[in-house]
Amino acid sequence: MSYRIKRKESVQHAVRRIADEQLAKAVAEIDDPHRSRDSAVHQVRKRCKKLRGLLRMVRPAIGKTYARENAILRDAARTISSVRDAQSMIATYDALMRHFADQVHRPSFGGIRRELSLRRNAIDEGAAEQRLLAVRETLLEMKGRAEDWTLREKGFDAIEGGIVKTRRRAVDRLADALDQPETERLHEFRKRCKYQWYQMRLIQPVWPAMIDPLRKSFSELGDLLGDDHDLAILCQTLDASPEAFGSAEDVQAAKGLIDQRRQQLQRQSLTLGQFVLAESNQAFVDRMRLYWNLWRS
């Protein structure tokens, strides 16, 4: 429950507290000798995303601090992304095979799985470890700065601008994706939904019975769009060097499965997106303000 604003704390105190907790957990996960490197990378990237979601919620109120700290977190996550991406491709392939388990002869695609594993194993372990340690130092430095993060607004005023801006961008990106469901447009829509999900998590205590279902819907939406994007990257990987993944027939068959699964995921995600974003931006933020005022009073 630490990634939540508490009823009796100021928004500024909440932002500092949550940032400190997330940064401390990220460092502890890097230092944990019982945690695999892949697990540490995965967890640290999640912490960076949660911190960026936190900062985005108070973006107008925190001023120039947002641009500096957001860029640092973005670059830190990118530094270790290659390790996670290689493992993610294997997980994406395995999920695709499970989905079509009753329709495909999995050994026929063994060349794809072997090549993905070879690429994952070819990552320089020492270099990856050094990148992770560099990120650790970056996060420790931010932990010191977070103690002095200052907001120019109080109460709901401190978060209103960030919430409505995030929602407005999500609505705009949904319109783009509905107009033309290209990979990049869907990915942009996913990013906005993920930020909205983080914000619903942060204010969930305001009225759990009302906000929690919305939070869960944004979580489901992010997962659907994330699976679609992972499949798009897998297809691009196969296209880049198809000869490395087996016979042309098997690679083409795998791409057919990817296209079929992506169509399913896109139908589900775009339908869900229209439901969760059906309310006007102003009506939504006005409703959240009313909930907030009742909660605080």
C-alpha cells in the first residue's frame, strides 16, 4: 500500500515519501544477492515507471523538477533495457505458443525459440552488471534530491493538472489508434494508459469502491496493449534476419500467428479503451475533485 496518497498527509509529503520508498526498494533489489539479474532489471524498470507516473501526476505543480528527473529516470531504464528486451522476446514467443497450443505443432518453431535463447545468452554479463550498478548510483543520487522536491500547489490543485493532461493525451492517442491502428500509435496509446493506471493507483484510497474498478480496467488495457507491442517487436525481429530463425515456411507461419493474435488483442484493447475513456475529460476531473474533497473533509 505504499504507492498511495494517504488521507492525512499533504500531497508534497506524499510525493516525497513515495519517491523515497520506490528508490530505496529499487536499490535494495539491485543489492539483493538472492535475486537474479533479470529479476533485478525487471523490478528496477518497474520502479522507474512508477516514479515517472508519480512525477507526471504533479507535473505542473513541481515545475522544472519534472523535466530533469523524468529524463534521468527514462535514461536509466533505457540503460538496462537490452537485458529485459531479450528475455521479453522469449516470454512473448512462449505466450504465443501457449495461446495457439491446440492449433500448432510447437517443435516446428523450435528454430525461433533456439535463436531467441542464443541472443539472450549472448548478452555480455559483465557489461550488463556494470550498467545496473550505474543505475543504482543514479537512483541513490535522486533519493537525496527527492527530499527537497517542492510543489507550488496544495491539495487537489497539486494533482489536477497532471491528471487531466494525462487523460487528455490518452483520449487523443485512442482517437489516433482507432483511426489507424499502427504499431507506434498503439504504443503511444499504451503509454498514456499506463500513466493513467499509476495515477488511479495513487489516488485509489480516495474512494476504493469507485476508483479501484477503473484502476483495474486501465491495468487490463495496458496489459493488452503491451502484449500487442511485444508481438510487434517479435515480428520485427523475425523480419530483420529470417534465415536465423529456421525455414522460410516456419517463419512465415509464425508471423501469421502473430498477426492473428495481434488482431484479437487490438479489438479487445480498443473496445475497452472506448469504455474507460468515454467520460469527458472535464467531467472526469470534476468527479475526482469532488471525491477528493469529500475524502479529505
